[in-house]
Amino acid sequence: MAPRRHVAAFYDLDVQEQRAIWDALRQLRQKVAGSISVEGFDAGFVDVARGAEPAHTHVHLIPRITGEPFERPAGAEWVDLGD
């Protein structure tokens, strides 16, 4: 289960909350890879600036599908999660 507490940046989460995010990403990758053929995954971490309402952080998970073009949306710190 992902944390529900609103924070402005990923590193504002405590270690257990960060671990919960990584665990949720792992579970989502397994479910997606079990239903479609993927080359790998990219995770995009977005920290919404302080002063924005509500200040929050969130993560995008994008599967890379063989032969399909994909684009990483701007405004995120992207991590190649491999396959």
C-alpha cells in the first residue's frame, strides 16, 4: 500500500514510506509484465513545488513495449527500472 500522506518531495517521505512506494512499483511491474510483453519500465518521480496546492509528490510508471514509441513526460526525474 502506498503512503497517503501529502509531502512536497519524495525524500520528505520517511524510509518506510519510500520503501512502500518501491514495493508498489515492483508489484505493478509484475502485474503489467504478466499481462503484456514489455522491454522494461521507466519510473518518473515528480515533486510538486512547495506553495502549489496541494504540495505533493507522485510517481509515473511507464512500460516500454517492443515496437511502440514512448515518451517520458517532462517535469519528472526518470529512472530506468530495467525489465
